[in-house]
Amino acid sequence: MRTGTKRQMLFLALICLCSVMRAEVKLPAIFTNNMVMQQSSKVNLWGTATPNKAVKVQTSWDNKSYQTKADEQGNWKLAVSTVEAGGPYAITFDDGKKTTIENILLGELWLCSGQSNMEMPLKGFKNQPVDGGNMDALRGKNSDIRLFTVKRNSSTTPKYDVDGSWQEATPESLREFSATAYYFGKLLNEQLNVPVGLIVTAWGGSSCEAWMNADWLKAFPNITVPQTDADVTSKNRNANLLYNGMLKPLIGTTIRGAIWYQGEENYNRASTYADLFTTMVEGWRNEWGQGEFPFYYCQIAPYDYAIFKEEGKPAINSAFLREQQLIAEKRIPNAGMAVLLDAGMDKCIHPMDKKTPGERLARLALVNTYGAKGIVAESPLYKEIEIKNDTVIVSFERAPMWVNTNGTYESKLFKVAGEDRVFYPAKTWINRSKVYVKSEEVPNPVAIRYAFENCVKGDLYGEDLPVSSFRSDNWEE
């Protein structure tokens, strides 16, 4: 081969090598066309670019420019200032070659996570429809509501991106999108009159511990964290796997807050749930670096868990899990729980009614985060009992309009027990702010329970919000 030809080939090879080494700005899936960014905030952005090159960012809503430098691996991160809600806007990224994302809205951005009752789309699951889902999808076209669903991914090692894309709300996109999250976002959009972005990262059947960092789980010695794929027995139930695959890549995204619907998978080990869930929320907040952002969650709805009863063993009562969720609400600052004691189904763990949980979560956000006036968002809380002879008098907190039973003035879901710890159905009546409970079978009562069963339809309310199941005792059974 002649020398000139060799030089020409070497020159071409160098050009190809330079082309490979030169990389334009690349962004995670969460930063793409159609996204919603949190309004009036310092919003984090990150990605990769040519190593050691300056990265310039320009935002169209205020024409401001920002600059940072990619590190030796090409990673970069910066924060931009957003203005009040509006759009559509664009952002241009430039490390020598420009990348632009468009049709961006500024508004309210919420993370939506949990297991199947959060994941369940408007079209429902097979044999399990969502009440009104088709018609609500049909009427749901709204370019001010944007949807992002994280594709399922289970991993023993932390991932740095997710699989998903932003979509405007249309009948087609809504059909595949979380019903609970949609009803939450729809009510926010209606009441706040600003764009709403919803990021759903959920997996049916997932445990609470699956969404937690391995370091946080060191406080729970009974929980094993898989170290390799060979250790994995369940992709969605084993600890840490969904944190790695579906949450870690999103941490740092500037959000307003989070909503959560999970607990069914933990019903058979309820005793540690309040500790576990509180640790999870604290961990999310610490890693996000946004302080105590709002965290609203659903109490699991009633369901006949007795179908999972093991032969020779008593059925596990899921009311103990609901109780743990109630305890967690008192521990976690800037949090609230949507009680669903009137919205379950005895034969299906996925209730058809997803509008109720979504809108109750939205009411919590509207009142506690956005300062809405004139409505209540929190269910009354059991406070204490007073025993007078054969009658137990039950008092409540968070009940300025007292409690009601939809006009009957009698709840059929109270039970009372004496020192023998045997509970009997009780007669009840309401007098002003208190519920009176007694049973002829228990002349000397010491404890009461309300709706403390696997599957029950609550009949005690504060205005239109159901009171959670509760008990005055701390007995193990």
C-alpha cells in the first residue's frame, strides 16, 4: 500500500475516532418533550455531554442562560429558575452541538408510587374494570395534564435512567395511565387552573421495602437485601430492587410532592409497617434534598384477605396494617392519609372505584399544600374512651362537625370487650360529638374496636370522610 493511501486511511480513522469521542448533550428520559417542570422553583437538570466541555443551557420562558462543565465522564448537573405556570416553552442545551426539548409546561409536578392500586390504569385489569374509566378517558383530553409512566424495572444495582416518555392526556394515553394518579391530577388541574405533571412509578404486588435503599433497611434485620440476581426470589417484592430500578433514577427531579398507594403486600407482617414506611418517607426526602415535601397516601381498602389463610392457621386481620398506616400518619410530618374504609371490595383487591382515592388524595393536597379554604380533607381520628358503668364513651379529634352515620345515628361496626378480651357486637348511639357503645354481654367493658375486620364497609364519618378502623386496646389478637 502506498504511503499516501496509508496517511489518508489514518486521517479518516482519526476523524471517525473524534466523531465517536464527541458526544452531544444527552438527557434522561424524564427530561424530554412534553414534560412538566415545577413552577416558581429552582429546578434540577442533569445529563451527559462531551467530557470536560462547557454545557450551556438556555430557557425560553425568561431567555436566561446557564453554564456548567461536564466532568471527565461527561456527567453534568445544574439548576434553572422557573417562573409561574405557563407554556409551552423550550430549553436548549449546547456543548458545541445543540439539543432542544420543546412543548414544556411549567406547573405542578407530582410523583405517584406504590403497588397495583396505584398502577391500575383507567382501562382496568383483565376481569377488573375501573368504574367510569372508559368515559373519563373519553372526556379526558387535556394538554395541560401530562403523563409519564416508568416502565417496570427490577435491579440489584442502582440504575441511572428509566424507560418512559411524557405524553399529553388523551383518551388513548389515559387508557393506559394510572387511574388513581389521573383523578388526583385532574382535580388539582381543575382547582388550581395550572398544568399538572404526573410521574407514575409503581409495580403491582410490590412491597414497601422494595422501594427502599439498602442502607435504610439495616434497621430491619429480618429483611434480606439481594446482592446478586441469583439471590432474587421476587422481582417486585424483594427489598431494594425497585428503589434501584424505578426510583433512584428519578431522585433529584424537582417535584411538589408525592402520593402513595401501597400496603396490601405487607398485610401479613403488619407489626413493623409504621417503622418501615416512616423510614422510607424519611429516606426519600433526605435523598431528594427538597426538605419535607408533601407526602399523601392511601390507607388500604377493605378486602377479604381470609382467602389467603394458611391451613391450620387463623386468618390474618388486615386491620392491623390499616392501624399501622394510621400510626405512621401521626409520625410523619407534612403527610396525610386518605381513608378508604368505604371504598373496598370483599372479593377483589383492586376496587373498581379509583376516583374516590384519587380525589381524597387531591383534597389533602389542595388543603394542606395549596391552602384551599372551605373544605375538609382529613378524616376524624379516634382520641380516647371514657367508661361509665356498662357504657363506653368514644371521643374524636379532627371532628369540628362531630361524627355522623349518614343519618342513622347508629353504627353497626363497634364491638366491646371485658377483661376476658372477648369482643361482642355492640349497640351504639351518637350524642353530639361522641359515640356511646354498650353490650348486654359485657357489663364491665374495658375496650372497644370499630370496623376492625378484614373486610367491612365503614359507616362512621366526619362530614363525608370515613373514620379509619381503630381500637382502644393494644392486644395482639
